[in-house]
Amino acid sequence: MTASRLRLRDHHGVPVSWPPPGPTVVVAVPYAFTDVCASELDALDAALPELEAAGVTAYGLSCDAPYSQRAWAEQRGWRLELISDHWPHGALSRELGWFDEDRGCAVRGSAYADRGTVVWNETSADHRDIGGLVRRVLAARVG
């Protein structure tokens, strides 16, 4: 699945292109400052050394403004970069089929992309096993 080229910003205002040129995992959560969303991104942040050692870039994503995301990341002590899908509102979430029009936010989505192509993309209604997701990303990287 090849996605159209999008230019978003991370929670520091740094431009982020999608799809990325190299191996990248994105984990979308509905809302900043919520317990389940925080626990998922806590786990992804904890896995950063293993992902980085394998050459994989990891991002969290929500439709919150970058200012809110920055405060959330600082509060949690994350090194994980967060992509703000706030404006154009939900652009990447829509492209990946993750945008909930009724709630105006992303659903729980996960995608792995490499060389400008989305390798896999999925949604989950429940709390995700981030450790299992990281193992899947690392297996895709090796394979």
C-alpha cells in the first residue's frame, strides 16, 4: 500500500513526512492525557532502545495539538516523538483508515512502513499488546 506524501509536525514542531523513507512504526491513540493511551505509549517509549538498535523509527500519534502533546510527553518523561495529526485535522489518520469522524480523533491504529510503502496497517478496539507489536516490527525488519 503506497500512501500519498503528507507533511505533518511532531510535538516539537519539526516536520515529519509520511510515508517515511526508512523503517518506521506509528502507534495512534485517541487522546492525550488518558490512562490507556498513556500506558500504550509508555510501553512504546520503553521499547525505543530495541527499535533504534534495529534501525526502526517509532512515533506515537494523536489528533491533539502539538502543544498538548509536548506537555504530555514532558509529563510522562518520554523520549518518544509524537506526530500531531491536528492540522490538517486527521490527515494521516484518515489516510490510514484510523479517523473516527464522530469523535474527531484517531482510533487505536498501528502501522509499519519502510521504503515509502506501508507494509502493514491495523486497528484495535482494545488496549494493545505493545510488546507483541514491537516483536512484529522487529521480525518484519529482519525478514
